Amino acid sequence: MRVLVLHSHPVEESYGKALYKQTLESLREAGHEVDACDLYAENFDPVLSRHDRLAYHDYPGNTAPVKSYVERLKQAEALVLVTPIWNFGFPAILKGYFDRVWLPGVSFELVDGKVESRLRHIRKLAAVLTYGATPFRAFAAGNPPKKIVKRVLRAQINPLRPVTFLAHYDMNNCTPESRARFLEKVKTAMEQF
Ligand SMILES: Cc1cc2nc3c(=O)[nH]c(=O)nc-3n(C[C@H](O)[C@H](O)[C@H](O)COP(=O)(O)O)c2cc1C
């Protein structure tokens, strides 16, 4: 499969970057064609401007400022997110990717007032997330990122397809062992993706 991997960690030496590199390596070893999209490294501009908002519904003109990202999304047969959780959401650069690239005509269309997916070409979805919070604190906060992955993105792509959700919680108290264990879990999941 052609797998689009979206990544949003600004630090090269971080554990988040190690998870990203492991994801790419394991997917490639499994024989997938990987499109590695490191949003910070690519200097992706996440701000949806006044111009973008005014043109938001005008497909295909709305795709002009992010044409290459739209093409990459259209080529994807699977999608993997590798990101830390900030303020119980995605880092702004990844949130902005969805705002600016998942446009009307690209990810969905309004047909007689109803949303129809245009992402049925994506057959699999996975997320590799790290949280500072414990599972309980994340649960108590409603765990918005988990809902975004398992409900929102899944519904937008195809509600009938399974989702692989992998999370290392409690990064504030992580150990070399817990990090190694999670890296191994990601390796196995991506090799079997
Ligand atoms: C700006 C910022 C906001 C954060 N907000 C949250 C949060 O709301 N919930 C949470 O569980 N962790 C939060 N964290 C902790 C990160 O999720 C954690 O540092 C990260 O997953 C660890 O990975 P890293 O060391 O590779 O950055 C936040 C961290 C930063 C830098």
C-alpha cells in the first residue's frame, strides 16, 4: 500500500521523532511505499488565512495554496499519524494540516446538504500518540485526541474500516523500559499494518 505518514514533532532528538523513524522503517520493511510527511521539516504553514477561508468551498481553486499536499493525500491508500498530544489536541501544525488540506472537494463533498466522503481510497488508519497524562487523566478529560482518531477521522475516511490506536501515556513518568516497550509495539504494529 501507499502509506502517508503525517508527523508533527519539532525536535530531531526527541522520542517522538524516534517513533516516527521506527514507523517509517517498519512500514518500508513490510513492503509498503511510504510518503513521509514531517510537517515541521517541510515548513508546512498551518494558518488558514482570510483568503483561504473565502475560497474554502470553491473546489478546485481552494486547493491552489496546498496543491502538493492534496496530491499526496489523494495518492494515499493508508494514513498513519505520529504525534505528541498538546493541550489534549494535535500540535497546531497538524491541526492546521487538516484545516487547510482536508478541503471540500478533497476529503468530503456536500451533496444535498449531506457530507459524503472523498477519502474512500484510504483503506487503513493508524495513530501513534504520546501523552504526558496518565490514562486516567486523559479519560477524565474526555480524551479528545482518541475521539478525533477513532470517531472523527475514521468517519471521514470510512467508518467500516478498522483503526490502529497506539498510545504511550504518562510520558511525564516514562522510563527507558516503557519507551523501549512502546517502540517495540509500534514496530510490530507497523510491520503487520
Ligand atoms: C505545549 C505542550 C502541551 C502539552 N499538553 C499536554 C496535554 O494536554 N495532555 C497530555 O497528556 N500531555 C501534554 N503535553 C505533554 C506531551 O504530550 C509530552 O511531552 C509528549 O508526548 C512527550 O513526547 P516528547 O518528549 O517526544 O515531546 C504537552 C506538552 C507540550 C510541550
